[in-house]
Amino acid sequence: MIIFFYGSDGYRLKEGTAEVVSKYKDKYPSALNLTFHDFSQSVSFDSLAVAIKNVSFFRETKLVVIKNVFSNKAASEQLTDLISRYQLQAEKDIALFIIEPRTKGDLQKTNVSLVSFFLKHAKPVKEFEPLKGTALEVWVTKICAQRSKTISRSALSLLL
């Protein structure tokens, strides 16, 4: 299974990521099979391959969170090979969660075939682009409500 979140709205991307990880931890409280790999830092691809290949001791789905793999062309190509070798798009016991804080156009400059693959085979696919207009107003109002706060129309206009 592959989950693909991308976009330039870092705040909402982080919120979406936290929601997926939280749901995983609710289902599997031990979170022993939850791993994070951020390729913007010096992460070796071998650690990702090991996380995918290792057999789970417990009967729980693995959640392999991969960030910024498109920041490294070689890593994105290695990920393509790994996905095809293990048929990860059809795998039920392993969920790859790809998080990319860039636009679709920027991602395609690095590896257009991998982006196309994710858009076709990942479920869900969510794009997090900056909100504008009414969508932004609704989002701010929702965030205020989540924090048990209200915001006046004039304050909302000034904020936006």
C-alpha cells in the first residue's frame, strides 16, 4: 500500500502526516513497525530497504514514513526499484507513506515516472497547496473551533 502526500503548504502537510501517524498508533499502540526516513538529512537508503524487508515479529502492518526522497535523484530511483522488486503497491502488510513538501511540478523535475506512479497507485493521494479565498476562511474558522475559540468576521478579514 502506498500513501502519497505532497504540496507546498507545509503546515497542513504536517497536520495530515500527524493524522495518519496518529491513526496508526491508535491501531498499533506499540508502534514497533513504524519507521521514519528523511532523505533531506543524511539517511542511507539501506536503512529504508531493511525496514521494508524485515519481517514483522508481530502481526501488524508496517508504516514506513519516507520524507524528501525526491530531494535526492539517486534515492528516488532506488525507491522505484524497491517498489517494483517487492510489488509494494499491492502489499497489504507494508504501507509506504511518502511525504514531499514540494509542488507536483517540482517533483516531476526530479523523477517524473515516480510521481506518475504514485499518482496512479497510491491511495490516498493528497495535495496540500496554500488555501485562498473562502477555503482559507473556512480552514481558519475550523482551526479556531478546534481550539474552542471564535473569530469575528473583521478579525478574520484582518488576519487573512
